[in-house]
Amino acid sequence: MRRTFFITGIGLVILMTGCVSSSVHQAALKDLTETKSDLERLKGENAALKSERAAQDALLRDLRQQLADIQNKAQIQSQDSDRLAQRNIELSGEIADLTRQNRDFSQTLESRTQELEELRARLSEETRLKDEEVNRLKFTYDRLVGELQNEIKKGEITVTRVMDKLSVNLVEKILFDSGSAEIKPEGLNVLDRVGGILKSVTDKQIRIEGYTDNVPIGSRLTGTFPTNWELSAARAINVVRYLSGSVSIPSRLLSAAGLADNRPITSNDTKEGRAQNRRIEIVLLPMDMDRVLQELKPSPPSP
């Protein structure tokens, strides 16, 4: 700046004096040239500074953008972190619920498994007992068939076994005279033999059932047996009394039923048929009669 004032001053001196010496002129030109050179250098330095300033501004903008991006990412990450934290809480709750459900399920499964094992054990025990009962009944059946084979061959006695039911069917003539409820001596002998085998049976009901044909009671007997009901019942009761008193079968196992001409095993249209229907049946039944009756009910027809 001082050099500029100096040059200007020289110019003014020249103008005022109108003439200057050569040496002074040369010096002035040299200073002017150096001043121009300094000016150009300063312009270049100023341009470089402006360029550097522009680069710094660009760098600053880039840094600010990077900062903004980082802040934005940080905000997004913060939001994601909040969402992750919330999801983590939800998942923790779901895991807790599943764990509780799994524990409850495990307890229920364990309980059901125990019940199933108990049921299997009970079924196994019932099956074993049932097999033993069937075997005992078969043994009784075999003994009766062996003991009564002569009467069986004559058709006077039949022995049948169906499931857990055993029946000894004795025709009237082997036990009673016609129209009588008094057991004949040969009938007592048969009851002794049958009763001797049945004495070993302690897990069955022994029911004595009396049956007649459909011919009404004759007039000479109506005073004693008004109908076939009374005759069939009296015969059954007398057999029960003999088995209980003389053969010593426990009375708690015995029962009597008079069924008259109901449940015929064959037609009453012939003499032979009526003879078969007049009978005494000794029936061995399970203690649980309700179950037996349920088993004996016919199955409902298929839809």
C-alpha cells in the first residue's frame, strides 16, 4: 500500500515538474514492474486462498452431511433399539407363557400317563382274574360232564357253558314225579353228585330255576298247586333247601325262581317237547348280575 502511494507521488512530481531525470524514471518503472508483479502474485495467492476456502467449505458441507447421516443413523438405531427392546420384552413374555404351558402340559401328560398305567395295571389284573374265573368255570364244567356222563348220554341232563355262565339242565323225570314237588331218591343222588362239585364254587351265584310245560294243573292238584307258577316255584325251592341243608352249599350263594311255562326250550306241541320243557336248571352266574344282564342284551341294529 505504501509503494502505491509512493508511485502516485512520483507521478504527481513528474506532472508538476514536467520533466524528470532518466535515472529517476528508470527507478520508477522498476518499482512499477515490481508492484505489478506483487499484485499478480497477490491475486494468485488470493485465488488460491479462495480455491482452498471453497474446498474447505465443500469439506465442511461433506462433514456436516456425514454428521447428519450419522445422527440420522443413530436415531434409526435408537428407534430400532427401542423396537428390539420392546420385541425382546414381548418374546420374554411369550417364552414365559410357553414355558408355563409346557410345564402344565408336562404335568397333565404325567398325570395322564400315570392314569393310563394304573388303567393298564387294573385291566391286566381284571384280565388275569377273568382268565382265572373262566378256567375255574371250565374246570367245574369238565367235572360236571365227567360226573354226569351217563345221564348226559341218556338225555336226562345237559351241561352248557356260555361266556362266564354255566347251566345244568335236569329234566323233570330225574328229580320229580309228575305233578309233584318232592324230590325222588334217585334225584337226591343226582343232586348230591352235582352239589358235591358246586360246593367248590364260591365266586358264582347258584340260581335254581323251575320250569313246566304249558299244560294247566289238573283238578286233583289245584288245591296244592293252583297253577304252574306254584309248582315250578315249589320244585326250585325244594332243590335249594336240599343243596343248602344236605349238601351244605352256602345259602348266600343260592336263590330260587319259579318261571312256570315261560322260556320253553322247545315247542310244547308234542309230548317229547313238553317233557323237555319240564325241567330244573341249575345256573351259575357272576356275582355282578347287572353286568351279566347288560351283556345278554341284544345289540342294537345297525343304522
